[in-house]
Amino acid sequence: MTGRRIVVTGGAGFLGSHLCERLVERGDAVVCLDNLSTGRVANVEHLFGRPGFTFVEHDVSTYIWVPGEVDAVLHFASPASPADYLALPIQTLKVGSLGTHNALGLSKAKGARFLLASTSEVYGDPLVHPQPETYWGNVNPIGPRGVYDEAKRFAEAMTMAYHRYHGLETRIARIFNTYGPRMRPDDGRVVSNLVVQALTGRPLTIYGDGTQTRSFCYVDDEVAGLLALLDSEVDEPVNIGNPDEYTVAELAQLVVGIVGRGEIEYHPLPVDDPVRRRPDITRARELLGWRPGIDLAEGLALTVDWFRRELGL
């Protein structure tokens, strides 16, 4: 799909901005929509003035219209870290429901391909491990995390309804923990929390006993997987994540080793925090020819270097 005109909602966010950048680099024209509730202009200002790049401040929970031809709509607008969606619960539900409906409506009006940024959170606290796309999940709909989990599950259902009823070309990416440059220092994600705490000389916070696991995908690998899905003919959900599984305690020790200092401090585990999380990426490997190539130690070193510059350390 190179050389096309593509709308990216949430394009000034952490992951959305990397996606906009890669699309521009490969020759696509990009319309970036973001209401800046969790995104930052600084993430995309280096693209201002680049041929074909346009930034529009807009809340996609309200009506969306983009003049001219559109070849694809990539729906990435949503608070994505626990700290953000717990602070913005209603907005999270609205962008997952109304925002998805509006983005799908734009795709339908333009005859454009639609890609939904879904999440591993649709699996909840999984009873199946690792998680294949065929697993329906174990989600508490009324728990505090439910505002995000159910917003994304509804977004998937809406996307498939448009696919089946309107014949819209759709793609669904289930994104697992992604990290790298442009994460906000205060976004509440485990990688940014630990890196910023270590760099600023504060104790590294681990919730629970640290044995809960996550699978961390460096942002460059994640974007490559997302574009492979966009350019494919796969209309079923696809896990895009790194299948290497680490405990949170192991992650903290890696950060301490890279930064060169840090003490661990334990706090109670949040409500409904998943015990294990690891993607089965068989579908991505076989249908997209994609697999991640950057291991956690290498990606963390790059992320620590970026945070040092960002924090002026």
C-alpha cells in the first residue's frame, strides 16, 4: 500500500507517531488526527513540513471528515496505559465505541482499508497460555481495567460487523506490551516507570511479588508487524508482539544493570492485574512473514538512552 493517503487516529501518541513516521518514510501521505489528551505534538513535529504530512487536532469521538481521497484508516486513538485509562475512563470507553464507529464510517465513505489497534488486554487475565487469537479471553467487565478491555473488545466487534455487513476491508492487530523512544515519563507503563525511576535515583516499584510475566516488543518491531498486517489480505485478528516472556522482577533487574543503579521496592498488586501474558505469534509468522528481531536487553538500552536525553540527564 505504499504511496497511498492514510489517516492515523491517535497519530501523535507513542505508537501512533512511530507509525506516522514510518509511513511518511516509505512514501505515503499521512493525515494525523489527535486530540492530545495523551499524545504530544513533540512526537510528530519533526514531520511538519515533510511532503504529504498533515496534523489535525481533533477528538475522533466526534464526527470525522477528511476531504479528498483516503486509502486507509488506522485507528490508534485511545489512552493505552493503565494510568491513562484509569484517569480517563469515560473518554476511553467513548473512543473505543464512538471513535471506532466514526473511524469506520470514514473508511466506509472513502472505500478505504481499516486497521484497528486492538490489544492483548482483550484476553484479560488469561486462562490459556500463551494466548492464540482463537482464545476468547477472561475479562472482568466491571473492574477498573474493564473500561479499556471492554472498549477494545467492543471495537473489535464493531470492526467485524462493518466487515461482514458492509464488506469493508478490515484488519485487527492485537498489540502486546510495546516500549521504546517517545514513551511519556509519566505514562504509568512498567518499562517507563522502571527506567525513569532508575535514572532519577528513586526506588524501582514492583507491584505484587514480581513473578507476573509480560512480553515486551520494541517499537520498531511492532511498527514493522503493523505495516505487514496493513499490507496483507488477513482480515482475522493477529497478535503483534514479542513471544519472549519475562517476569517483572527480571525486567527490573535488566533496567538496574543497564542504568547501573537501583533498589527494588514492592507494592500491592493492582486489581485484575494479569498474572501471565505472552502472545502466540504463529499466525503473524505464517500469514505475514513477521517476527520481532530486537531482544529486550538491546531494546531497553536504546530506550534508556532516549530517556536520558528526554530528561536531560
